[in-house]
Amino acid sequence: MANTIQLKRSSTASDTPSADDLSVGELAVNTADAKLFTKHTDNSIKEITGSGTIASQDADSVNIDGGAIDGVTIGTNSVVTDLRVDNLKIDGNQLSSTGSSGSQRDIYIQPNGGGTLQLMSHNILVGDINTDVTLSSYGTGDLTLNTNSGTNSGSIVIADGANGNISLTPNGTGSVVLDGLSYPQADGNNGQVLTTNGSGTLSFTTVSGGGGGGTIASQDADSVNIDGGAIDAVTLGTNSAITEAQIDLVHIDGFAIDGQAASYGLVLKANGQFVARIQSTSQSAGGGLYLYQNNPYITFEGATGDAYETNLKVTDPTADRDITLPDATGTVALDESTGMTLNNGVIALKNGGTQSEVRLYCESSNAHYAGLKAPAHADFSGNVTSTLPSVTGTLIGTANADAPATTTSSSDADHVLINDGGVLKKITPTNLGIGGGGGSSLTIQDEGSALSTAATTLNFVGAGVAATGTGATKTITIGETSNADTVDNKHVSVLSQSAYNALTPDSNTIYFITG
């Protein structure tokens, strides 16, 4: 009989030899599990699997490394816990890519031909937790979202390409509803705007003042661009201040209002009429504030807002006028109690208890003045008015009436002024009996020498002299002298120029001719 060779062995199921049980290359067998073991050079125990058929391996644990598996149903009797095909891994309920870089990490699900990819769930989540998600078409095609495979369905279409539109198209008579607001199914007329009925339904409506070229609802609520059209009955800056506004040629920025018209500056109107214009000094028409209308004025409200104001007005000028305020601090007195008022050509100069006075200063640094002062109260018996003459000249007062030199010639005086019952009149020296007729004068001499002073009266002394005549002609009769010699009677006659011309002069008579 042949000899029997027996290996180290165990008949206990799942029993495995230890490293101390075997030498390197020595074999051991578990007869219950039908497994063969050996010791490796690294002192580990290795199970020996055969290279024959799967039937020769353990049915509960088959290791396949290489080759090909065709026409096999995997996981029929028990679930495969981990399946890896190239760069795809199926583990649990997760399909993932095992690629290390680039496109290797992408996952492509591609139906055959024109087949449809169906995700059989009523709830689909896209993206990783707490990360942004992008859903786009592959290539240059549009992205369309609809229902029922596009049958009897509305759609949302995101058009491909630069400046493409996003179209929201309801099915049939359906409406686009955004945040509870139902938009109209059709476009309105040119110039109409969207309005609400207060119940969530929007419609196109024609409003006074025109409309825009689109709806604000179609734009970003935080950034609305309005280019053209009209904005009416709108309150600007209610919730937050508008930082800048440009309306035609008026620019409002910060606290500045800038009228950008080169020739008119900033113009203010009321009811279509010019009220004021503010203009820079650089403009040809000159700078400043211009007020218009029939009665332009500036109104000042006092510390208390009430029905009483102070209006600064001007009379319609007939030429350009300049009013310069003084470079000084003070109060312009224009009231009715004290100060100066000008009313209808009358200047009223009132005071606080002293006589009112007007001072006219000289041309040299205002070093001297001539004052015109009102009389004291005690000197008044009523109001008085002094009227200046309508000629050029110098007024003579009581202080300078005696200053000029004295004259004795009537030719030095054209006339003198006299008071006739409160009326000032003029009279000539001839009318006063001063000077001789025909412009001649009478000179009184003593034996050929003129007396030292001019004479207005001739006094004839002596018993032989008689002065007679009640009219304009006076007769002076000089009788005989008491001397021994007899002298012819001599006569002195006073008569008018016309009477003198009518007679033949007597050589023995002295004639005085009146004016």
C-alpha cells in the first residue's frame, strides 16, 4: 500500500493557522472550509487560491482580477456593495466620478440617439449643500423649461447668445404671475402703462402725460433705468435722498442747483411767467439776481410765521439803476416815526427829539459841511415851506448879508427885493427915486469939491428959499440976498423928464429931473 502524506490541518470551520504554526513555504489545510494556507516570507499567512475555474473557488468569496465578464446579471441574489467602472463609482445610492483631473471628473449621461433622459421623481435637488448652482444648456442651444413634454404647456426660454431675451410664455389664456401679481396676456397700446386693480391683477392703462417704453416690473427693483418717456405725479426721494438729478439744463447735486444754459443762467418761473433769473458774473449780460413780473419784490418772513411780511419792491425802472449798500453795520431807518422816508417826491426827515438837519459835505475828504436845519419848535406857528428860485445862483443868509462892499451908484443894482404883505417883490433904484433921469446922478459939491458921502436929500436953508409943488414937479425959489450987490432972482425947479423937454430952459434956474 502506498504511503499517505498528511499536511497540517484543521477540521474546524473558519479556523486559520497562525504564523507560529507554519514555516515559510509550509502548507496547511482547513478540511471544513476546503481552504489551503501557507506562510509568506514576510511572516504572514496567505490563503492559496487556484487559477482554475470559478467552480474550484469558494462560492461565497470569488476574486476576479482581470479578464472579462459578459452577459452577467450582477447583484441578482445579493446586492453588490461597491461597483466601479472606469472613472465611475456606484456606492450605496451615490454615483460619483473617480477621475483625478479635468474632464475625467465629469459625469456624462447620454441616451441613445434622440432618446430622453427621465428622472423619475417629483422632487429633484441640484447642487451640493450650501453651494451655488448653475443650470445651462450644452453648447449654443437655448434653455427651455416646460411641462408635459411641451404639450399644452407654458414655457420659460432663456435664449442663447449675447443680449439674449428671457421669455415667459403662459399656455393659452394663462397669465404670468410674479409674487402674486397677474400680468396681462397681451401687449397694450403705445404710451400705456401698467396699473393694478388693487387685487393683484395688472393691466395696460392710458394715463395723462404719456407713458414709458416698457414696464418697471421688467427691470431690477433695486436698479431701474428709465431712458425717455415721462414721469408724472411721482414723489422723489421719499424713502432715501436722490444723490443727483439732471433735468434738461438744470443740474441738482448736493446743495447746488446749476442752470447750465450759457446765456440765461438759472431761470425761475411761476405759471409760465418769468419770476427770477440767477446769472454768473462771467455772462455777457452781467451777474446777479434778476426779478421779473409787474411788481417784483423779495418777501422777508419774520421770526414768527404769520400773515405779516416785509416786501422789498422796486418801481419799474426807465434805465439801469445801481443801489449800493454801505460797508457798515446798522439799521436802515425807513419807518414813519424816526428816520427818513421818501414818498411821492417828498423826503420826510424825522428825529428822536432834536431838530432835523441835512448836511452837505465839501469835496475834500468831507472835511466841512453846510447844514440845513429846521427851526426850533418854539419858533413855529404852523408848517412852513421854502421854495428855491428856478435860477442858478448863491443864496444869501443873515450871516453874509453885510459881507459885500457898499456901493453908491445906482448902476450897480438891477433891483432890490422888498416884502409886500408876505410876497417877495423886486423894485428898481429908479422906482425908488435913486439916481437921475436918463441914467445920470446928482453930485453935491462944496465950491467944486464933492462931499464925502452920497446925498439922498437936499436941504435948503434960509429965509429966502421956498420949496413948493404938490405934484411930481417941485419948485425951489431963492429970494434976493442981503448983500449990497443986487443979484437976479434964482430958481430951482424939480420936474419930470417930459416936462423938462417941453420947455425952454432958463439959465437962471436949476432943474431937478425925476425918473
